[in-house]
Amino acid sequence: MYKKITFIFALVSLTIFSQSKSNDAPFKSGEYLKFRMHYGIVNAGYSTLEIYDYIENGQEAYHATGKGWTTGLTKLFFKIVDNYQTRFYKDTAEPYHFRRRVSEGDYIKSTDIYFNQDENTALVENHKHKTKETIEIDHVQDLLSSFYKLRAYNVNELEIGDHISLPLFLDSETLDFEMHYLGDEIINSKFGKVKCHKFIPIVQSGRIFEDDDSLIIWVTADKNKIPITIKAKIAVGSIKAELEEFKGLANPFNIVAEK
């Protein structure tokens, strides 16, 4: 149960698509997003995403952090405190260091992954088991850097039913992550009515979700391309994430109608 809830927190970072140009970038240093998580009718917790400029070996890079935690009654039944961090170069958007610290009741995960994209290797350090393993890769993204890498795609070139794929390195293996485009919708949000692109991520049925279409994501159809709402069915109920707060956006937040 812990792992399923945390995977939803992490999936908030996999939902962004837009055309990225030097004077029309979908994000900038200082961008901050906060999401409220609901488990059924219960307020389950929050997750945040933020990014700042960084310098690595004289190269321009970004340092992004994603956090998730349970609150209230949910925290009493299963406490979750998660911290994901990634650093990636601006010119390639490819990560060179991914840090994962997961605390879910009795389940603890503490890993660091050091990517060498030129040599196609990833060094995985498992601090809990005190192991190190070098694995072959081919220009992969980590769970958090995907949030920013996918923003280089132009959703305007997609037709309903098209999909976008991405090689995602999770734990110690590379997965083919896909997002299927379902068209546009205007949805209600805390901020008013917002035009959104609608997607279904393809996730292996039976592992996390009930069916391949158990997760639906609505992403703003503006130049920012940020998640507004995420709905997921799991074996023991449903989870919903909604944008609660934002600041430092690179572009105006377009609202179709005020609330």
C-alpha cells in the first residue's frame, strides 16, 4: 500500500509536454508547484516540485527537488516522507545525479544514481543494503528529470490516440514509459476553468493500477504545461492530486473563466 501511494506522488513529475524555445521556455529557475493529494474523500497529503539554477563542472545545470508527505488521519495509518532530487545539464536535459530518499512506514529506500551518459553507464548506490552496481544505459531519464525533459515535446503536433515515449531509469532497470494523448478539455480547478491536454500514461496492469487506463492526467494547454489534476484508481480505492499553489512560472497561467 505504501509503495502505491508514493508512486502517485512521484508520477506528478511525469506529466509535462510543450515546445521549448529560448525565449518561450516552459519553466525557469524558481518555479514552485504544490499539489494536494486526496485518498477517496480524505486529504491524504501534499507533494511539491521546485527547480533552481546550478553549476556542475563549469556547465550550466538545474537542481530540482520533489517532496511528498502524508498528513492528518492518513499520516496516522501510514506515514510517508519522500524526497527526490535530480541534477541535469541544461543543454541536454539529461541527468547526471539522482537522489531518492523514501520513508513509508517500515519501508525505507535510500539510493543515489550517478549517470555517465557519454559512457552509457549508471552507478546505483543502495545505502540501505550497502551495495554498488554499474548498469548499462542509453540516454535515459530519471523519475524527476522526466518532468522537465518531456517539456521539449510539442503537443500541438499530436493527434488523438498518438503517444510519446521516454526511456525511464527506475531503481535498476530501464522502462519504456508512454503517454497517450486523448485530446483537450476545459476543467474546473481551484483557480477557475482551465483548458487542459488530457493524457493516459501506460502503466503495467496489476503492478500499481487496476487497468492500463486507471491513471488520467490533465495538463494546462498553455506555455507552462503543468499538471492541474491527476486521477488514479488503485486496488483499494482512488487517489486524486490537484494543483494547490504555484509561483515562479515562466509564462502566464491561462484561465478560461474566473472561479
